[in-house]
Amino acid sequence: MPNIHRPRRGSLAFSPRKRAKSQVPKYQSWPRHEGEPMLQAIAGYKVGMTHVVGVDDHKNSPTEGREIMVPVTIIEVPVMKVAAVRAYVADSYGKHPLTEVWAEDLDAALAKRMTLPKEHDRDAALKAIQEAVAAGKVTEIFALMYTQPAALSGVPKKVPELMETRIDGGSMEDRLNLATSLLGTEVDPLSLVTEGQYIDVTAITKGKGTEGPVKRWGIQVRKGKHSRGGKKRHIGNLGPWHPHHVRWQVPQMGQKGYQQRTEFNKRILKASADGTEIVPKGGFLHYGLVRNSYIMVKGSVPGPVKRLVRIRPAIRQGEHEVRTPAVNYVSLESKQG
């Protein structure tokens, strides 16, 4: 008998495949930053895709030095606001928040996202953080930032999205000083990224609802001879007799999509404050016009149009060299066919 090689269908890497709890992606790890303290993430909304023509500057590439066509994704990134500063301390049970310092004047739209603190002693909270920093108890400092979707014409959402953004670099005192200086102010996302930089892009993927095992796991459709009764898209069996239960590795029907996914080492080809320069004739499909700052990312990005996208510096950049890309042409042809 030949040795039949039949690898399992579908990856178990992201099990259980259930719906994301929130449409706001969350980062559990952050890259190390050496130098002056800075915010380590921005957020925007996916606009759509187009293509550009630029010079291939990758070393040892077959088309190095020649013009090539590159598919790109446009992400609109309006300014974000800092609502609060949060400090974390660590003990034998892990890290947990110490306290928060909230800004005085918060947007009224933010009250639709969360219950705003009414009686908040900012001075006492700030003093508690400063004392913990001086004692060496604070391990991380985060800025609670929120988006402003009301500034976008392509996204009908008006309620802001609130998220944590880590501050890294320098000493803990320097990070706290930067956080307090940004409290209640607007932050331009373009000030935190550069053209040619490698980034990680995270979003919630398209939700496809309940799907069968053929589409969800990629199992084979059963042949007519072996599937009497028309059940061709079912699995052959639920597993062995022992262990005497259905294991979670068995491919079955269930939720497909609407899960958090991260694309590593995406390259920023262009970043500009003039969004009108990349809008095609008739606008982007299902989005419209870009009126704010934007970031042009090489390749695709998870999620549908209008989905919130978070961006952080590449955590696995490795030996990628940051080079200023040469974009010679951006397609402005209509995407409506």
C-alpha cells in the first residue's frame, strides 16, 4: 500500500473561530522603541483599493530599478484626541491599571460610547501616578485615544471609537510627561508615521455568518457514490470511538469571518494631508470621497470598506530597510466599471 499523505483541512491556529467581541482591534504586544517617547499606534478607516506605478527599490528583486504596478489600500486617518492617561502596575497576578487621569473638556459624542466621569479629581489621580513612577512601580503608560468619525463623509458612524495606545521610549518620567502634555489635545496621525515605514495593520475581517465545513475548513465535497441522500457537503465522520466525544479539531459548521487579524510588515507608500489627490473619478466604491489625511499601504488590508483599522510600527521588521518609495502614478480611473 502506498503511504497516503492527507494533511488536515484548515488551520487550527485561530480556534475557536467565533465572532470578535469588539470591532476595535486590541494589541497584546508592542514593539520596543529606542529614543524619545512617542505614541505607538494610530487608527483610521478603510477607504478601498486602487493601484499605483512606482519604481521597485527592493534589493535583488527581478524588477529592481524598473517601474512596476502595485495594488494599494487607502486608509483615511483623521486627527485623534487623547481622552485620558492610564498607568499600569504589575504584581504576582500580572499587570493591572493603577488609575486614570481624564481630560477636562471631552467631546459630547464620546458620552454615547461610554459613561464619562463626572466627579474626577485629576490632581489626585496624577499625583498617585507620579508617586508610583517615582517608586518604580509603574510598568507601562497608555493614552486613551478616540477617533472622530464625524469628520469623515464616507463613514456614517458618528460615535467615536475608544482605544488604548502605548507610549514607549525614554524613561517612565518622560513617558508620563508626554502623556500629560497630550491630554485633551488632538494628535495628527501623520506625525507618527513616515513614507517607506513598515507597519502592522490590524482589523476585524469581513463577517460571513454561519458557513458549512466545506467553505469554513476546505474539506472535500463527497462523491455521489459515497454520499447517499444528497449530503455531499457533510464530513465523513465525527472522529474515532475513543476518546468518546467529538473533539474540537473535527471540522464542523460555524462562524466564519468577523475575527481580528493582523497583517505584518505592510509598507507605507504614501502619506499626505490632501485626500483629494487620490480620489478616483466618481469616488471610491461604497465610500465616496476622502476629505482628510490618508495613508497608502501596499497590498490588501483585512476587513470591508469603512471598517476601523489600527496601525502600529512593525514588531517583526527584521532586516527590512526603510527606503523612501518612488510613486510616479496613482490611478484615478473610475472604479465603477
